[in-house]
Amino acid sequence: MAKIVILGAGISGHVAAAHLRRKLPKEHKVVVVSPNSNYQWIPSNIWVGIGRMKSEKILFPLAPLYKKKGIDFKQAKAISFFPEGDKTETKPYILSEYVVGDNKGKQEKVTYDYLINATGPKLNFEATEGLIPGENKTYSVCTYTHADHAWDGLKSLIHEMKQGKKAKILIGTGHAKSTCQGAAFEYILNVEQELRKHNVRDMAEVTWISNEFKLGDFGMDGMLLSYGGMTMKSHEMIEMIFEDRDIKWVLGAGVNKIEDGIAHYENLEGEYKTETYDFAMLIPAFSGHGFKAFDKNQNDITEKLFKGFMIVDADYTAKPYEEWSVKDWPETYQNPSYKNIFAPGIAFAPPHAISKPRKSKNGTDISPAPPRTGMPSGITAKLVADNIIDSIKNGKESLDHKGSLGNMGAACIASAGYGMTQGSGVSITTYPIVPDYEKYPKTQGRQLGKTFGEIGLAGHWLKLALHYAFIYKAKMRPFWWLIPE
Amino acid sequence: MTQRISKYQRFKMMNPVIQFFKFIYLSIKIMVVVAGGHGGTRTNN
Ligand SMILES: Cc1cc2nc3c(=O)[nH]c(=O)nc-3n(C[C@H](O)[C@H](O)[C@H](O)COP(=O)(O)OP(=O)(O)OC[C@H]3O[C@@H](n4cnc5c(N)ncnc54)[C@H](O)[C@@H]3O)c2cc1C
């Protein structure tokens, strides 16, 4: 009998648990340890944040589903890792702490044969002074509770605008090293459309603020894409959309401090500037959770497991941008020191950024961290699950399933406004996610036929279809596994 | 404000009939890109 413990029940943890349970005989145990009682389909938070979708529509409780499917669920958070066990426990384990109920605060050693760390990012709001969701007129849409607050804030501002108030809206990244520009991009377009629907667009100045060097960088170094029979650069496409919607932009901005209605930032020129606003949604920095790891003699071995996020089979040798290679990116998400530990989704430490790193004239790093969106999070989780299943079935380590971000496509269906007939979406697919300059030297590292953009109502329908399909899949309804990650 | 998307382009972007076919086309194309397989980069696979 093997016991597989999965930390986190986000996109990657849940996908891994579902596939493991479906494919492994019942004698093997699948255990999920996660502090949140609900599964949430994060991409739809954008619509929660504009009041077009109730948060209940994007979440469901995990405990009943896991019980029905034979997955053990502990509503607890992992605290530290003991990959060799300790003096009294011979098996490797995770020290976890229950977060609710009678057991709240109680710690437990959760032993495992295989461990999947799918804890995603820590939303590191503290890295930017004053950036607190719901305070200083700043909001977030990174969780459903944040998105609910964001809608409350936006709704009351729209109300004031209807009374004649002129307002400034600021949306983008809230730290010099933030990632997830795509989510902020979706939100700014949705907010802009909502203002038009409420007939207050002319009362608002809408501004994009970002650590990107150019629009459309998205932490992926931008891309050359096919659009409407032409080949254009992503910054040209996004510039067209922003100009058409009268959205201003501030680029190369490392937001470092928030005061009530004022965002302080440094730009690449080394200037210290401010933007005032009445409503802001700024994506925080993402970081690792600060887990500690110990060997069986209680010596600190954190550096064997973590480099902020979890160390996997990537090439972490420091090298300049010009020498970055697609081969630096991991393929199996296995920790090199402890081969029974894996980290798919956002939980793994990337070897480096994807976008060219830039510093301000004062030496401050201002450039996006690499994004790891939902589709690669699901795909990497599934391949990790498949390798564990093969290893258990074959009785020896099997790593046949591989999936580097340099050999994987991603679709970013960015909602640009909600509505079955009035909605819109910007659909961008990229292949590969990490540019491969050896294979595609003339097209900025990407395959043109598979890297394309589309704007229109179909994009909205697509995003809505994905919402329903992925929630169906997450609920493990009949034939859920036929829906690809 | 600069009008960067012409009225005709906007009509095409928002016309439900045209967009229905675009929806089918995009769904298939995205499926091909995303579900069309993945692998390593270090060996030939
Ligand atoms: C607003 C927004 C919109 C987005 N839109 C899109 C989109 O349209 N398309 C797309 O592809 N991607 C999108 N993304 C990105 C996508 O949501 C992420 O790529 C994905 O959620 C990453 O999955 P994950 O499982 O690695 O991490 P997460 O989804 O963050 O899951 C992490 C899990 O770990 C748990 N956890 C945290 N700490 C602990 C601990 N100590 N112990 C145990 N468990 C812990 C958490 O509770 C959570 O369940 C969006 C992101 C945001 C914020």
C-alpha cells in the first residue's frame, strides 16, 4: 500500500488528487492537506470583482466530494517538511496544523510515501508597504473573498460617479517583481466595460500600471503572434486595445508603497513618482510560503528543498539572459534530493524569469516574475500524478511523463467584458510558454501557427465555457477526465 | 481617445453569427495547442 499526500487543493493539487484516485486501486491512500474548505475556480474571480458573478458560482466545498471519492481530506496547513522522518518517526512526514474545528491549532505528523507540494504562491502583500486588500482604496481579485471586496469598492465608486464624482482607477501590478499581469489585464478591461454599462465611463480616468517594459509582455517576454492574417507583436495588439478603450498606461513601474489613494513607484529611469486613484486593483508579489525542512537529526535542510519555492529538476545555475535556455526548465517537477517529492503548478521554483530582467538606474529590479497559469498548473500536476502511479504500479521509479514549459502550449482567454451578446474576450495562445530560440529563432522563440490572438465575443463565450467545463471537471462528474487540463 | 478598431472590425467582433463560427474554430485550435501534447526539451521526445 502506498500513501500519497498532496499539499494544497488549488488547480494543481486538486487535479493530482483526482487523477491519482481514479487510476490507483483503493488499497492506496490519497490524502489532501489544505487550509481552505472550498475549491475555487480562480480565473472567474474577475467576474466576481465586477459583480457579474456571485462567488458561490466559482466555488464548492471539498470535504463532501473527497469523502464520496475516497480521498482523505485534512483541513490543515503544512508547516514544515521532514523528508527523512525524525528520531521517533521512521517515515518521511509533513508537520501540519489544523485550521478549523475542535482540532484547530493541533499539530499532526502526516506521513507519506510520495508527497506532492501543490501549495501555489503566498500572496505576498506585505512586500509592498500599505498594499492591503480592502484598505487604502486598494483591492485584489486573487481570491473570491478579495474579489467580493473589490466589487463592493467598485460598486460604491460607480454610485458616487453617478452623483457626479470624477474618479481615477488604477489597475496593474503592486510590486516591482509581480507576475500574473494577465489577471490584471482582464480586470482592467472588465472594469472599463462596466463603467460604460453604468454610463459613467466619461467620469473616469482608467490607468494601467505595470512592471512590464512593454505592454503585452505578460511576464512572457511578449510574443510575436498571428492576428487577423497579420503577424504582430503582442505590445502592438494590447496598445491597440488600450488606445481604443481610452486606457492610459504607466510601464516599467515598481510600486513600492501605498498610501490612501496614492501609489508610490520607481520607474526604470530611476525616478520616484506617484499615481493617485479612487480605486485600485494591484496584483501583489508572489512568494514561497517560507516552509522549513529538517533531516532526521533535526538539522535545517531547507536549502535542499526550497529556493523560495520548491527546488525541482530545473537548472538553477545563475546566468545572463542571453544564455538562458529552454532546457533550464524542469520536466518532471521532482526534487533532486528527495525523489519522492514533487512540486507542480506555481509551487516549483523557476530557474529564472522569462521576461528580460531590467533594473532601474538606482539598481532596483523592475521586471515581471514568470507566470504559471492554470493550464500548465493542471498539466504538470497530471504528469506528476501519472509518474507516481507508474512508479507504484511498476515497483520502481518511473519518470516517463514529461512536460517542460518550453514544450507546452498555454491559452490565455482574457475576458474583456461580460455579457452573452455584449461581452468580449482577448484570446491569446502561446506555444511554447517559455520561448525556444533554438527551435524558433526567427519568430521570437514561438511557433507562429500556434501563437495567435483573437478579439471578440467568441472569447467571452470561450471563457464562460471553460468556467463551466472546469468546474464540472473539478466536481469529478461523469467522464470528467475526458476534459483536458 | 483614438479609435483603433474600425466600425467594420467591431461589427465582425461582436456579430453573434460570425462569432459562433469563430467560437468553434477557436475551441478546436486551442484544443490542438493545449491538449496537443507536451514533453521534455532535454532529450528527443
Ligand atoms: C485573478 C486571477 C485570474 C486568473 N486567470 C487565469 C486564467 O484565465 N487562465 C489561467 O490559465 N490562469 C489564470 N490564473 C492563474 C491560475 O489561477 C493559477 O495558475 C493557478 O491557480 C495555480 O494553481 P496552483 O494549484 O499551483 O496554486 P493555487 O491555485 O494557488 O493553489 C494553492 C493551494 O495550496 C493551498 N495552500 C496554501 N498554503 C498551504 C499550506 N501551508 N499547506 C497546505 N496547503 C496550502 C491553498 O489553500 C490552495 O488550495 C489567474 C489567477 C488569478 C489570481
